[in-house]
Amino acid sequence: RQFDLVVRGGTLATAAEVFEADIGVRDGRIAAIGLDLPAGTEEVSAKGMIVTPGGLDPHCHIEELSADGGVHEESFASGSAAALAGGTTAFICFLPQWKGHSLAASAPGYERRALQSRADYSFHQIITDPTPEVLEREVPALAARGVQSLKVFLTYDPLRLTDAEFLRVLATAKRLGLMVTVHCENFDAIGWRIEALLAAGQTDPIAHAWARPPVVEREATYRAIALAELVEQPIQVFHVSCEAAAAEIARAQARGVKVWGETCPQYLTLSHADLLKPDFEGAKFVCSPALREAGENERVWKRIQDGTLGVVSSDHCGFSFATAKRAPGAGGYGQGGATARADGTPAFNAIPNGVPGIETRLPVLFSEGVSKGRIDLPTFVRLSSANAASLFGLGGRKGTLAPGADADLVLWDPDAERTIHNGALHHAIDYTPWEGFAVKGWPSITIRRGEVAVRDGEVLAAPGSGRFLARG
Ligand code: URP
Ligand code: ZN
Ligand code: ZN
Ligand code: ZN
């Protein structure tokens, strides 16, 4: 039978190699890869383009509901449109748990909202309250439904686990064969710093970074690894922001511990200078771990180049600037009370943590990485999809160009020069931290399971056309 679609004449990039070939698609999957494939019902020319697997963003917060009523304003329909427009065909977001609640009673209706996604999606289950009921009954039931990874926080008032609780989660994951992802910062150290800074009258956004310097991330990274080592449970350290934390991961990897590291575009391109922007604009750059001194970006790149950090996620957060400005209240992602300043804007510790970036993740990584010569194309593919696919049980299906895999393809115009402006992005957030950022290389066509989902910035995939990915 004829191909439904042939993507013709592109330069293909996989996690391992770069070569010229056509891709034949049938029933949403790659059916053949080769030169001069016969005509398809639909033809897409990839002349002059680089064809990569669709991006897999394994860490993003979409429409998440926190126990205090805070909402990540991004909806599944808008967030997934943004994902696709930025070359990401699948993402993993989070099922919340509210402390004092079972998993079932937390964020009711959340999975129903996810049905509006245009991109394929899966979940990590957040554990904030690891009761026997949760660990012995609810987590196994979720795992059986294909939710095969857990997320824990070592900081944030409403989310963090004690070491004793973290150990119980690790042991459960080990028993069920799940992956555990960890937010590594020292809760008490940050609380102590916040108190001192507020007492000294420091309330500006930059004080967010002073409250959580690299050492609080390094300590918690080391501790998370040590506890995982004790239990013999693999972990993925989320959003590594600095060399000090990356070095702990590298040391553990060298002694054979199963620990992996992720970073995000914000830690590769942004710094204290952004937090220091006047008129409360610094609030747009409040994320945790915090942005570092300018020189740190290049050290994180080095840890990508030496293989310590194998995944670049967005950690997309849907907090609008206008909302953050009015707060105070950190939508669940804050610490140390909700302090308002004289003009009504929140003190640094009451600004919601996190930046939007699901659409800009891959263009920024392609431009700063591939176009600037810091990484080659196979490394780009590993960072943007392939490594996350193997870590999270989607290997062979996502993150690869091979017969049998889902036909998720991105056609990159490597010469396109663009300047990022929020007005042209598809998310529902009123700013991007990369406003005015120049990039070279742009995803001009995104194909999701054999359908053209985005062409030249126009999103064609309808809400609800994404599928839940049960993972094995
Ligand atoms: O600042 C961040 N990263 N907010 C989102 C929640 C998290 O810590 O991943
Ligand atoms: Zn986190
Ligand atoms: Zn996050
Ligand atoms: Zn602009």
C-alpha cells in the first residue's frame, strides 16, 4: 500500500547519525526510511531542511492546580499549541498531590482537562504526602495505567518531603520499577536565608537568587543521590542550574550510580542581570533553582558537552506577569510566607516560581547549541527527545527516526533568523523571558503522528487530537 505521507529530500538527524533520506509514513508511524521512496498520498518537501524526531519535553507544568487555589494559567489547548509550534510533539506534565489528600482527591478533574491537548502527553505523579494508602494502593494502580514516574520536591512549603518521606517514595519506586525525578534544593537553608533577607529589608526579585545560592542546590543534589544510592533506586535530577550541582551528578555517575541530570534553556542563557531588571521586570525571571551569575551558563554547557546532563526540558510554568505583580501568593510554588511590599507587588519570596518556555525550548537550544557550534545535531536530538524517551519508557516510540516509531517529525530551517517576541508565541502567558532574543534555526513544519500539526507558525492540530501516552 502507498504511503500516506512522504517527507522528501531532507537531512535526517537522529541520536546517532546525520544522513540524507526520505521518510515514508503509514497510519501515523514511520513505515520506511530511504532514498527515492515512491510517491505518498501527501508529499512534504524537506529540501534544505534538517529533519529531527519531534521534541519530547519531559518536564512542564500545564494547567496544574495547587492546593491553595493557584493555577498554572496555561491550558492544555494553549500549552500544547505552543509545544507543537516550537517543535515539541509530546510532553510529560504533572499530576498534583495536595498534602493531606489522597491522589484521587487532589486536583479533581485534572486528567479530563488534559484531554484537550493537541500534542501527545503523559504524567509524572507528584508525591507530597506519601501515606501508606498512597504508596501501597494508589501508586501501583497509577503505574498499571502507564504513569511510570514520580516527582518529589525537597523544597517549597506545600510540597517538600522530609528525607524520611523521600526514602519511602524511593523504596516504593524501586519495588514497582518506576523512575523518580527530584527537585533538589535545601528547604531549611532557603527558609533561613529568606528570613534574614526579609529582616534586612531585601525584597527585590534579585533576592530570590540570594536566598538560594548554588550551595543549597549542591547540598540537596548530593543528598538526593546519596539516599537514592542507599535504596538503589535510579533518579533523574531536574533542572540543574550550576556546575556545583552538576559536579555531584558527574561524581556519582563515575562511581556507577544510576543518576541522570536535566537542565533547561534558562540555565543556559539567562542570569542575575535579568533578575536585576528595573520596574519589577526581574520577577519575570524568578525560577527555582535560581538563575546564576552570567559565567555559569557556559559551565552548564560544558556539562552538556561532557554528557553529565543529558536532557534539556522547559520546566514551562504558566504564571503571567500581570498576575504575579498583583499577588502575593506563589501558586503553590513559593516559600516563607506571602509578603507584600508597599506598592502591592510581592516580595521576592512570594513571586510564583517558574518561567514559560515550552515553545522556545527547542529554538533556543538549536540556535545556542547547534547554530553556535556548541553541540552537534545528534546531541541536539538526544537532549531534545531521545534521552528523555529512553529514561521515561517511550523508547522506540518517541525520540527516534526508525520504522515503527510514531511519525513525529520536525523540519528545521537551519538558516532562518528570527527574533523571539511574545506576540508571536502560542502560549497563554503575557511574557517570554526570551523577549528580543535572536535565534538562528527555526522549526518550520511540525508533524505529529503523520499529520502536519504546524506549518509556518500556524497551528493546524485541533484541541483533543493529542493522545495519552501510557508508558512501560
Ligand atoms: O521555578 C520553578 N522551577 N517552578 C516550577 C516548579 C518546579 O520547581 O519545577
Ligand atoms: Zn522543580
Ligand atoms: Zn518544574
Ligand atoms: Zn517584542
